[in-house]
Amino acid sequence: MSQKKIFLAFTVVTMVTLLLHSGGHWSRTMQDLHAICPALSSNRPAGLKMKHTNVAFLKTHKTASTTMQNLLFRFAERNNLTVALPGRACSHQFCYPRLFSAHFVHPHTLPPNIISSHMRFRKAELHRLMPNDTIYITILREPAAMFESLFSYYNQHCESFKAANGSLESFLEQPWHYYRPQDKRSMYARNTVTFDLGGDKDHASTDAAYAQFLVDEVERVFSLVMIAEHFDESLVLLRHLLSWDLDDIAYVKLNMRTASSKHQLTPGLSAKIRTWNWLDARLYDHFNSSLWHRLSVLGPACVAREVRLLRVAQERLLQSCFGGRSPLFRPAAQIEYKELRPWQPSAKVEIVGYDLPTNLSRGFSSSAYEPCLKLIMPEVQYTKVLLRSQSIRYRQSHQP
């Protein structure tokens, strides 16, 4: 039985026990639940420490990291914080795949509170750029699912994938026939998370000590490693780590592919992917287990309550922006407002986005319009909008 199933079973038993103890009254159960979980509430009780606002998020590839970045961008704007953004020579990423340098940061976005655009992690440079009390977080995804997404997304950009004529099966049958470590975009074709973390994606698979070194280094630097498959549970831990409110972690999913752009993985293919991406698999297995250990310490009943409260907060957000219904995915070509059209990597894969909420065409004030628009804005456009607004603020503050 998986860790999550055990965790959920424990949650059910706990809730049933509470119901029986309270005589079956749900309102009493929630009071009892709060009593055994005093650190948790829908918002921060008076007297608790202030929200932590200095955050470095390592945005890994194809791991729901765009959704997380959007959450951080919106938090920064609501709290008048500065987000480190790439200089114009780097586009919307920090000159990836080069190792990160503080010189890649646009001067109008200094000194920063938050950084969350794609980079290849270099600890010393981040420590030089960010405040001393910065909390470092990142996110991982199950390696087989992540690699399938990478192969689909970059099949026309990564030379190793193009050499296999877009066939995932062919590539995995004999990866060394197609893979060239020296190719410009080879980081998408093997151990991509390891590469993003600044590690050696091509390290010998017989060196278990190197894998352990990577795990230990990530443990030492990052206060939280989120897991994409358990995004809401990860946000529960993030909220308490940063002392944020529930509204601060409400989100909608971004940068999603259509079902026709996805490749169904067999158990055999998944096993081959994990073998090929052995370092990423080692990292994922360790930090997935670590996540569930931390959740078990917090308590199944507490986590279940927090996830429920998060979803209530998201429903409230959807009500205000979309009339209570989840926004409908649309192909980019059908999205009328071009600022909401997601980037399309190739004709072989379709990334869907959202159109303007219906409510916003009915005379909403700008104060109501902007938050809803930003909630569904793709990464590239949001980065440009944020850079523009921060540049204006920078110039105003530096006027003679």
C-alpha cells in the first residue's frame, strides 16, 4: 500500500473516531479537531509571527512549477514585494542552461524578496543575491511522468529527442544511440532535475555516493521540497513554513497539455525512464518519502482539514473571478485576449490556457479585474508585466 493510501486510511479512522466521540455531531467534531490541531486555522491568529516574505523557489521543469511561480508572483504584488526577474538578454529565464549568476538579474528588480524564474541553481550566487533569512524551496515530480512531459514538450527542440523521430519508445530502447551529452539542450533528455539543481546529470550510475551527496545537499539548502503529485499537501507545509494565509496559496493550474499531447506510459516504459534518469529517481523517492513523514508529524486530521480549507478558499476565489465554476481550458488559438495565450512549443503538442473570465467583461473595477487576470496569465506574459511595473516603481524611487 502506498504512503498516501496509508495516510488517507489513517485520516478516515481519525475522523470516524472523532465523530463517534462527539456523538456524531459534525460541528462538535470540527471543534475537537481544532483542539487537537491548535496550530492550524483558516488564517493566522493574532500574535503569531508575521508572514515570511523572502523566498527563493527553484523552478524545475515540468513539475507544476509554473503554477507555483504564479502563486509567488501574485503574493509579491499583493504585498508590495520585489521579485528578481531576468535581464533582457536572458528572456524570461535566468539565461538557462547557464549556471545562475547574480549578473543575470535585471537591475530594476533589486534588491529582491522573491526569486522564482527558471535557472540552473548555484547556491553561492543565490546566497549573495538574496537576504540572509531567505527560505529556499523547490518541487519534484515522479520521474516517469516528468520525462514523458519533457519528451512531449521539447521533442522539436532537444536534439536527442529529434534524433529519435519523436518516438519515446525508440529513445528508451537505446538512449545512448540518440543522446549526446554535449548537445545544447541535452539537459532535457537526462536527469533534468539534477541538472536544474546544479548537479552532474551524466554522473556514472554506479556511484551511489554521488546520489547520496545530492540528496544531502538538497536537504541542507532547501527548507521544503514539494511534490507535484501531492501539490495541495505540499502547500499545507509551505503555508506553515512561511506563516501565510490560505488565500495566499489559492491557485488554478497553468501550462497544461491536452490529453492528445500526452503519451500513455506502460509499466515497462516507466521502469526504463527511471533507470535512465536514475539520479532524478533517487531524489524523488527520497523527498516523496520525506514529504509524507513531515505530513505524518503534522497529523493526518490536521492535514485533511488544511486541504479542505484550501479548497474552500479556492472555491471562494473562483466564485469571485469565474462565477463559482472552474475556468475552462481553451486552445491558444481560441483565446481572444492574446496576453492569455500560452507559449506553444511545437505543432506536436498543445498547451491550453484560459480566456478572460466572463465576469470581467461586465464592468468590474480594475482592483477586481487585475487579480483575476493575473491568476490565469501565462509565465512569459506575467514576467513581462511584472518587470514593467517594477521598472516604473524603480524609476520613481530613483528620481533626483
